[in-house]
Amino acid sequence: MEEMEEELKCPVCGSFYREPIILPCSHNLCQACARNILVQTPESESPQSRRASGSAASDYDYLDLDKMSLYSEADSGYGSYGGFASAPTTPCQKSPNGVRVFPPAAPPLPPAALAPPPPPRSACLTCPQCHRSLGLDERGLRGFPRNRLLEAVIDRYQQGRAAALRCQLCEKAPKEAAVMCEQCDVFYCEPCRLRCHPPRGPLAKHRLVPPAQGRVSRRLSPRKISTCTDHELENHSMYCVQCKSPVCYQCLEEGKHSSHEVKALGAMWKLHKSQLSQALNGLSDRAKEAKEFLVQLRNMVQQIQENSVEFEACLVAQCDALIDALNRRKAQLLSRVNKEHEHKLKVVRDQISHCTVKLRQTTGLMEYCLEVIKENDPSGFLQISDALIRRVHLTEDQWGKGTLTPRMTTDFDLNLDNAPLLQSIHQLDFVQMKVPAPPILQLEECCTHNNSATLSWKQPPLSTVQVEGYILELDDGNGGQFREVYVGKETMCTVDGLHFNSTYSARVKAFNKTGVSPYSKTLVLQTSEVAWFSFDPSSAHADIIFSNDNLTVTCNSYDDRVVLGKTGFSKGLHYWELSIDRYDNHPDPAFGVARIDVLKDAMLGKDDKAWAMYVDNNRSWFMHNNSHTNRTEGGITKGATVGVLLDLTRRTLTFSINEDQQGPVAFENLEGLFFPAVSLNRNVQVTLHTGLPVPEFYASRSAMQ
């Protein structure tokens, strides 16, 4: 409860709020404090002269005389009150506390000298917490609603701090109360109860309860229902959703809320209580984490001190063994250790101090919100609930990511190497002697595409050990042995040429001169089930013309030229198609697979690096190493589709035309890395289609086998 006390004190007077009002910015002020920072009294006008002139008006009366109507230009976009817009404007001045006020107007003229009445005085109020300028209308401070919930919380807080309850009827030195009568609402000691409240007659029906229970019942007793600030005789009955404030029936009928959306006061009260409770749950978790974090930080202080003592002892022992020549250097090294020690302690203590202050503020806000939730005044609650919910969310966000992480480690990652010879003593310095910590794989940046895998990693955030490089390892995609695929200083690597539809395990470790770190956690990666690829301009013959994002190719030569796909295959079942977009003068395009170093200026299949089917408008042949086999009837025309099916599980290559198998299995015993390939001349244009399922003719044959 003590941590909540700052929430209950006025920012101007520093005391508990007295008759607090709610400003439009959601902050609170004592009514008297608001009046003091609003009105600037000239030095010549003393309280005595005001009393002598009969100006004994109340706090509200003399505000009425001011007819305060200035709206803040910065906050609302309005200028002076419309009826006096043409009158000269008195400049707003700064009071000693930084609040903007307007000087009071000149004293009124006697009735005989009355000309057109002078414009009424205007005033603005600057919130001492957020420094926002707030305009007042003709009602002055009465236009701001009273914060009855805050008053109730303060009363309950002060009662909780009070001493033991005393009898209210003892004439001298009140004794400690023994009971409280709920009907009389009076605390009695035992003698006064027997004397003033005998258990007979009408008093026999009164209910006597222990003093503590009576105090609680007083706290929970219903309070006066708040009334509308615009219509003082009307109670709040609805809630304006647009203005976010309780309103009365008359406001809805004839006031500024007549066209606004309104909801039942009780329903909105329950809704906002629920929202505040939910927000407090998240903040409560943060506060719990903060308490545990503070314990961790305090333990770190002790650990740092113990490690420092141990490190200094070791350093002194080594330096003393190096005789007089080491003494001067020893002092320098000790100075460095002490600086590191002080730096670590300073960082941790600063973090403790910062976290303690923030936790105290958070706990105070939580306790204040819990006390507000206990109140049974819907109108009063809804006046402050939005602001409290925003504050709770804002405070929770301030405990965001990284706030509850130590900024310093407890270890001293330094050691002394006493091996150098005496003539090298002046070069004596600390060296790293620890192996690096295991790297951390950054899962959000690791991914696969087709048969490539990209991995990213980093060192632990608190690690200060020097790293010279990293070693990335992958298994074979079948759960076999790991193998090194990358060694270097980079923290991101893309591995190409993996098998499709395979599951790989990856891990990484760091190294320096001292040794190799443990492995990181193992990451499992799944390559694509089917291949999506395009033609590769970098490996194609210069006469090949590309379009359609490298999916469509033709040639500017009458001779056959070769183009390869970007993706190579060494494992699995793969199928792709090529549609004939243009076919003039009966040329012989060839389709198939090839090695990366195939001849690019001859028909596909002329050398031993390609396996192909070449086809004209009537028939086709299979060709490898310039050997022609298996002449098959059936050719191609414009609009035809040629399919290529590479089954590296069975090590075969099969072709189709318009989804029908063309001839027998073209080639067998294929092994190694193969790239999709096409050869064509200027009379042919084809488009590549990838990521396709296995055709029916092959799927049915596989099922039969």
C-alpha cells in the first residue's frame, strides 16, 4: 500500500488530493491547487483588501465573475470565445511554476460611466504533469468532473494507516473500540456499550460487529451518486461512446451528446472493469518477473564480487612470480581488473536502481487500480478507466523485450599468460583463454527454397569471447553422418544442390585459437517436394533469347543452341513439361537432361554429356553421344507439349508427347547430377512448366510394379 501513495498525492502541493478534479488530459488536481495555478493575483490586491471590498465570494463565485472561456489553440483548434473574437487579446504570461495564466482585467467602471461592457476575463490552465494547455468555459473549474473514486481510495488508504480504532463516546482518552453498531454507525468500547447501547428494547435488534469488520463495512458503504457537470440536478444514466464520458438524460435530449452513440452505464462499467482487470493481469506478470529479475541482479553483484576477488588473487600470484620487472606491469593489470570490476558493478547497480524505481511505480499503479476496481461508483470509475487502462498498457510495454535481461555478465573472461620471457615483460597483457560459447541459430532467418537451404546464426548476446570463425555441418538428408559444408567468418550461409523432398539436420559451432565451442542446437530443414525452376541465362549459349521471367526461350541462329535449367537433380523423381509456342519449317528441337559442361553449340545428345529426345513433325529419336535409337512415330506441332520424367530412384529417363509416353524408357542406369536441357534454333520457341505432378501413365505403371 505504501508504494501506491505517490498515486494519491497532488503534483502541485505534494499532499493527498483534496476535492480532486479530473482534467481533460486524465490527470488529477486538488481543486484548490487548480485555482491557485489558474488565477494570478496582483501584488497590490491583498486578501485584506478583497475582504474589505466585500469580495468574500466562494471558490466558485469569483471564478464565475471571470467568465472563463478561452480554449487552447494548441489542443482544440479554437480561438477566443466567439462573442468576443474581435476584442484585443491579452497575451498569456508564465507564472513562477511554469503555468500559463492571463492577467486579470481592469476593475469595472461605475454604473454612470458604463459604455459597451468590457469583454470578460479569460484563463487557461496548464497541467503540471503533461504540460498540456487546457481551456475553461464559462463554468470555470466547475466544468471539470469530481474524482470521487480517488477520494474514496484516499479515505480507505488513510483509514488503513490509522492506529487502532477508538471508542467514539469516551469523554477523555478514548479507549480501544470493542464493537461497532452497524445501525448506529458508532464504535463503542465495552463500558460505553453497556452504558449507551444496552442489549434491550429497540437496541436489541441492532447488529454489533468487530471493529475491523465495521471499518470494512464503512469502506464498502455506497457513496453519493455523482451528478452531471452540465446539469447538476441530473444523475449520470448513460455512457457516451464518442466522448468517453458518463452523461445524463438531459444531455441526450438537448445537449451536445444528442447525436452520439450511447450505451448503458452499468454495462460499460462492467466492460471497462473487465478490461482494466485483464490489463492488470499482464502487468502483474511483468511485476513478478521484475521481482525475480531483481533477485537475479542482486545475486550477480555478489557473484561479481566473489569472481573479482578470485581473479585478483590469481593475478597477484602470477605477477609476484615475475620478480621486480613485473611489479610495474602488475599494477597496471590490477588497475584494469578493478576498472572492469567497477564497470560491471556500475552497470548492474544502475540496472537494479532503474528496475527498482520502475517496479515501485508499477506496483503503485497496480495497487491503485485494484483499489479503483473495488469501487461501486460506475460513473466515477468510467471517468478514469480509459486513462488507467492506457497507463497500465503503457507501463506493461515499458517492461518490454530486453528490459528484464542482464546488461552484464558475472564472469571475467580474461586470464594472464606468464609464458613470455623477461625481455617481453613490457608486452604483457591479457589474452583470451576460453573457447567460444555455442552459436544460436536464428530460426526466423533460416529457410529452404527448392533444393537450397539458408541458415543464419549468432553468438549469445552476453558473450565477450573472441570468435575467429564458424563451422556449419549438414547430414546427408537420410539421418546419416554430418559433414562440413562451410568454414568461415560469416554468420549466414546458403547451401545449394541438396536433394528434393528430403529432411536435413544442420548445426554450427564456433572456434578460436583456444579451441572449438560445443555445437548449437540441431535444426531440421525440409526441402521442396517438387522443383520450381527456370532457364539459366548464365550457362546458356549467347544466341539464346530469354523472355517471360526466363521461362520462355528461342534462338536467333539457324543452328541448334543449348540452354540448361537453373536446378540440378541427383536424387528423387522429377517431371517438367515444355509447350511448343512456335514451330516453323519442321525443325528438330531436342529435349532431355545434361551435365553442366555439355556442348552448347550443337544439338543436345551429340556428346556424352547429354541424354535427349529430338523430334520433328512426324517422328522422334533418342540420342546420347551421337547415337540415334528407338525411332518412334508421332511428332510435334505448335501447341504440343513435351514431357520429361527423370526418375533417379530407378535411374531412368522417360519422354511423353501430349501426356502420352513416347516410345519405351529412353535411358537407364543414370547416375550423378543432371540439369534440364533443351536445344533449338530460330524456328522454335518453347515455354517451361515446372512443379508438376507425375503423369498418369507413369504413376499407373509404378503402381503395377
